[in-house]
Amino acid sequence: MGHEVIRGSSVGVIGGSIAGCATAIALSRLGCEVTVLERSSTGLKDRGSGIAIPIALRDDLIDAGYLPSDYAVWPATARRWLVADGSTDGDHRWTQPGPMVTNNWGELWRALRSNLPPTVRYCEGAEVVGLEESADGIVITTSAGVNHRFDVVVGADGYRSVARTHLHPESSPTYAGYVLWRGNFPSDRLVDRSIWDAVVASGEWLSVGFEGGHGVMYPIPDFGAEQGGDLRVNWAIYASRPEALEIDGPSSIAPGAVSDACDAAFRTLLDESMPPAVREVFDSPHEELSIQPIYDELVDTYVRGRVVLAGDAATLSRPHTGSGATKAIQDARLLEELGRSHTTWAPLLAAYDEDRTAEGRRLVDLGRRIGRDQVEHTPPWAEMTPDDFQAWTAGTLSGDTLYFWSDEAEGE
């Protein structure tokens, strides 16, 4: 791209979810003319899955004006590990420091979307089907046959990225061999609130270990909740693939699409792995249950020519790392930061590529290690002492760091 100037450039952002909105904010602050092309025509705000981000990142986003100062999160201080032992409450094996803030995906997206500068064009129902580069620009074609010309294009279109396919046509996601069951629901649906109230009061989110997997549960703000307002129960269980589930690529099985046979397998998993007292907070009715086959994907460059990758469109790491939204936002923040010290695209994109490619590799490696130790080759949870657990955690991290996965533990 030679010495093309950043300010005044026309930039197309493919994808209008969290990665796309954060990227659009960052690039508009550098003086770019930004257009966001989002394939959905119905909006994304009703997606209510839980995501966690580091406390420092939440504070940075508020200080930098990406999020409003009253943006609602649930602050967590630690994770409480339980094991089913035949008792009602299960065996509390250890408490592991794990400070983070949890978010409602839809509320985080809505907050970022509402903070897009008025100069940013946000186009819904614009499904990108092709990219064609030339010496002086790049043309994006939508399924409606509309062409858009830009100086630079950012692929922020998730794990099924058209932009990634353009840069890396040979790349494909790798199946990890297991799945993630997901659900969330309003907390007022709970009949027995004892476990839930203890979690909310203590700030300790739950992890339940069992042979061949584990489950996690933490509160997230409800839709439209203010700080300290209503909360939703958000749960997820990693386990082996149910025999009735046919895997056909990395697409998730959405609520309402899970088969009766898979639903029955899930009920059996709950009965066999969850202490009775916590079963209710790891449960959702059939029509609300979803399944996410676990994949990861690593590319060797985030930049080629006039195309830049961000978020899951660049590196797809396993959800164990809690890095989907975090990395997408950090990608955007780095673009803004680099734009403060570079006036032309070439050095900015070279620095971005070097930094984020290395970070993507780190996250994929870390996700694979956690998957190995928490799903594929689970330890004898019920036999482990706090010292055993600390050593096991340190071995999994292998000198790495993760904001909610400390290698310290407190036994009880």
C-alpha cells in the first residue's frame, strides 16, 4: 500500500457485531471514512450469551469512551470448584482467584453500537460474498449485487469469515473433538435460589468438574439492566460429543434446533455429573438449549494487501480462554493506538500484524492446553488437594497468563 495516508481513507468493515463495532469506532477516530456491512437484517441485540472480559479492559473501554460509564457488568472475584460426591451440595474442593467482569453479549454489542460516531455508515442486510483487490483499492460485492469500493477492508466477520477465506483460502477450522452446551435464562425462573444467592453474594462463579468435562456458571446482567440490576443465569458445559449429534463444520446448533435425542443425552449428562443442588442453574428447557462444537483456527498473518483481519475472523481460539470479545476489542484498540504514532497504512499494518499474529498463536496454544486438561484428559477431581490443583493449573498455563485462570488456589 506504499505511503497511503490513513486519515481520509475509506474503510469497509465486514461484520457489525462486537469486533466490527469496536473496529469502526477505532478507525473513525483516526479520521477514516468507515462503512460497516452487517449481513444480519434483524439486528444482533437479542443474543444474550455470557462473556467475560478483564476488569482492566472494561475500565479502559469506559475511559476511552467505547462504553458508557454506567455500563452494566457482574463483578466476579473467584471461581468455586465443586465435584459431585453423592451429596446434595457436592464437594467444594477449592476456591481459585479469578477476577473478571461478566457481560451480556447483546448488551455489550448494543453499547458499542450506540457509541458509533454519526459519520460511520452501518448497513444491515449487507451480506458480503466477494472481494477483489486492485492497485488503487478493493471492491466488496454483496449478495444483492451491490459493489462498494474502499481503500482498506477489515474482516471482522467471525469464524465464517469471507475476508479470512480471501486471505487464506487453504485455511480451515480444526475440530477439537468435543462440544459446549449453552444456555441462559432470567434468574427469577429459579425455584431453589440457595446456590444462586450464594454465588451473587460471594462473587464466586461456579465450576463443576466431572470425568470427561466440566461446567461453568456465572451471572450476567439482564437485558436493559442498570448497574446492580436484574441478572440472568448463564451456564456452559464442556463434554464429549453426544452420539446423536452430526458435526458438519463449526456452526452451532441454535436454540430450537437441538434434536430430541441430543436433548435426552444432555439430561443424562446433568443427572450423572451435577450435584442435585446445582443442577437447576445448569439447566434450560429444550427450546432454549444450544450446542457449540469446539473448533480453533490459526493463520500466519492478519494482513495481506488491503485486507486486515480482526477478532474471530483472524484467530479462532477455544472458548476456554475467554478471549473472543476480549481479543476483538483489543485488536481494535491496538489499531487506534498504532494510528496515533503512524500517519500511513504500511507501518501501522506491519506493526498490527506482528503483534496480533503472535497473540493469536498464544491464545490458540493456551486454549488447546486447557481443553486437554479440563475436557480431553480430566484429572481425578475428587482426589485433588489444593496443592495438587495449584500444580495442575500451573502445568496447564505453562508459564502463560490468563485473567481469570490464576495458578493460585485456596483450599477449604
